[in-house]
Amino acid sequence: MEIHDLLFRFLGSGHLDKKFVTDNVISFTLSGRDTTSVALAWFFWLISNHPNVDSEILKEIEEKSKTGARYDEVRDMVYTHAALCKSMRLYPPVPIDSKEVVIDDVLLNGTKVKRGMAVLYHVYAMGRIEQIWGKDWAEFQPEKWLECGVAWRGVATEKWRLVAKDSFNYLLFQVGLRICLGKEMAFLHMKRMVVGVLKRFKVVPEKRENGLEPDFVA
Ligand code: HEM
């Protein structure tokens, strides 16, 4: 049987130093586990309250995913991708992140920061700023991340195409040198999970007697 797990791929790409490989596999495993599971928990919660989004995803699964396992199948599932982006904007798996200042510096807005200070950015709050995301920022509308694919002479080629968002407004995966190394893998993994679950189950919201909704603790 051929093995294609992460460890196998590291070793196969020429990384033979035991410490390097161990550190990286642990880092990938820890970084990838809680983030994607938290993202999916909130995603399914939103889906359970938005049957219109659920049925649009089901249509996409029907059209594009025969097995739900192949990379090229889930890669093209743009509506599901947009729904995940939108869900993680409202409920980011890494809601707050911090950095330590290594040299005295001045931020773009004029704020002076001194060596040793901690600088925090609040992804959860940033995902809810009306000036960035508009008055309807709280709505779960994946269409906001999509546009119709219009080709030569106005003939639509495909129903949806992803609209790129400014990564500095959508800091979910960080940007630049510290960008999440597993970003693409995260989407691939989550889309496969979404296909696997929604193909078999209808996700329904739990009826709570006290009427309370789940609380997001950042
Ligand atoms: C929705 C899921 C995920 C989110 C929101 C997320 C978010 C992030 C963020 C914000 C960072 C930067 C931390 C920092 O330096 O400040 C990061 C780093 C990292 N992520 Fe993810 N991540 C996700 C999934 C994954 C997955 C699935 C993997 C691997 C399979 C992964 C692997 C890593 C690694 C290795 C780093 C460290 C990069 C470095 O040291 O510069 N992540 N992630």
C-alpha cells in the first residue's frame, strides 16, 4: 500500500533531519487540528440556520463532487469556499493574535511601538467592522465573496468566481512572511469534510429551551 501522509511527504522531499521533521510534523498537526475543527463547528451552526446556503452547497456538491475526496473536485467548489470564508470572518478560529516588537518602530497609522512591547490584533473584531464589510456585515451571504463568471461577449462561463479580498482586512491566516503554511490544506480539508457531512446529513439547529445561542469566546 502506498503511504501519502505528511511524514511520508516530508521525508520523501529530502528532509531527513529527525528534529526538523519532528518539529514540523508536530507544528502542522497542532496548527491544523483545532483551527479547522473550530471553523467547521461554527460553519455547520451557520448552515443549520441558513437553509438557502445549505441547498446552494448541496447543488455544488451534486455538480462538482462525485467522490468528495479528489483534490480537483473540491478545488472547484467556489460557493462552498466562499461560505467558509464568510463563516470564518464572523467566527475566526484564531480570533486574536499577537506579535512582539523586536526593534523600535512606527506603525503606518503613526503609532510608536517600542522593543519588547506586545502588539495584538483582534481578528474577530476586524471581521465585524462596518466600514470594511458594509452595513450587512452580520449576514451570512457567501455571494458577497463571489461574482458571476462572465466571459467573452458577455457569455457566462460558470456560475460563480471567487472575488479576492484584501488580505490585510481579512487577517484570518495572517499575511506576508508569517502567513499560515497550511492555508490551502485547511480549505481542502474543510471542503472535504463539508462534502462528507452534507452529502449524508441534514444539519439542524439544536432547540434550546432558554433561547440562547452559542457564545463565541475570543
Ligand atoms: C481554518 C484553519 C486555519 C487558520 C485560521 C490558521 C491560521 C493561522 C495563523 C493566523 C497563523 C499565523 C500565526 C502567527 O505567526 O501569528 C498560522 C500559522 C501556521 N499554520 Fe495555520 N491556520 C489554519 C489551518 C492550518 C492547517 C490545516 C495547517 C497544517 C496542516 C496549518 C499550519 C500552520 C503552520 C505550520 C503555521 C506556522 C507558520 C510559521 O511558523 O510561520 N494551519 N495559521
